[in-house]
Amino acid sequence: MSEIRLQKFLSQAGVCSRRKGERFILEGRVTVNGETVTQLGTRVDPDSDRVAVDGHPVKSREKMVYIVLHKPEGYVTSCEHPGEKIVLDLLSVDQRVYPVGRLDKDSTGLLLLTNDGRLHHRLSHPSFDHEKEYEVAVEKPIPGGALNKMAAGVSLNGVQTRPAKIRKLTPTKFKIILQEGRNRQIRRMVGKVGGRVVHLKRIRIAGISLGDLAKGKWRYLKPDEIYRLQALIKT
């Protein structure tokens, strides 16, 4: 985790407000790794530094955060990938967050990130049936019969895809809603019926929509969005 100001750490841990934390520091009541700290600019790493107030250890109580990112092309959905740009490079948050599921490097659109381990596990698990909606552009006009075939399910490596909802937008564009997320699934499905995807954008996961969020930008989920996700994983 990134270093944060000591008074912010005390506040996040539930010890006191930031202003009161500043007073504790100036009064010499706070130690970091056994040493008394009186400088307000002191920064600590919640994962490794030992903080105490009046001799009592303070444990980090990390704030749960939920983020929507509009992933651009060229970014890898990973927390670490040497030699590549990763989605975490686009964020500026104190908490260590993790992507929920994946979008391949060439795809764009909605990506959820959170430090809520339970929600991350439930939404990422392949057995959890939540909808994911995409806008797809293909190289050449795709026949209606091919779209119907994809909607009914096609065989990928000997395993049939689940039925999908597909709506044609133009001769070369359509929307598709899946309830599964195999590796590069849509690109492979389109290839199976003789087409090639030139642009793939995810616009919705479960009840969370990308809306007009600009490419490369991010925002925190609204309270009602968090509530809907929490309610969804309880079912």
C-alpha cells in the first residue's frame, strides 16, 4: 500500500479525527516503529509500519472503495505486468484495489476495481450469473443468421457457450449480453461465425453502467450502486 500521512492513518483506523490526530502527534503521544513522532508531515505505510498512540497499537482499518474505470486500449487488466501499461496506472487512490474480472488489452470500457475481497470473489467467480453487456464492431457486415447462431451458443474448445442476448445496431455493429466471461470470448465467438472484431467495448456489469465516463477516467461508485452490488452477491 502507498504511504499516507500519519494523521490520515489514525483517522482511517478509527482512533480519532485527522485534526485530533495532528494534536496527538504534536503532543508526542504517537510512535512509529517505536520512535516518537512529532512532525505533522510524517508518512507511514499501513502494511508495514507499527503505529501506537499512548503505547496502544493501532491497527489499520482500510476503507472499502469501489471504482468504475473506463479502460482505454493498450492497458493490461493486471496489478503487475512488467513492460506493459496496467490499469492501476490510471488511478490515484490510497487503497490497494484489484480489478474485478478482465478486459483484454485491445478492448475498452467498464472495469470495476475494489479492495472488498468478498465482492471481488463473488463477481469474479465463473459460477456467478451476472450480466455483462458489450458493444461490438466487426470488420464486415455480419449476417443475421450468424448473430442468431452466437445467441444460441457456439462451441469453443469443445464447450458450448451459454445463450446470449444479441441486438443488431448496424450492419457492422451489435450489442451482446453475456452471463459468462471466458478468455476473449466475444472475439472467439465472432471468429467462429467467420467475422473479426475491430472494436469491443464493455458498457455494463450487473447493474453498473459506464454511462458517459470518458476513456481513461474513473469514478467512485455511488452509494446506491454499491448497495445494488452488495444486494446482488447476497442472492
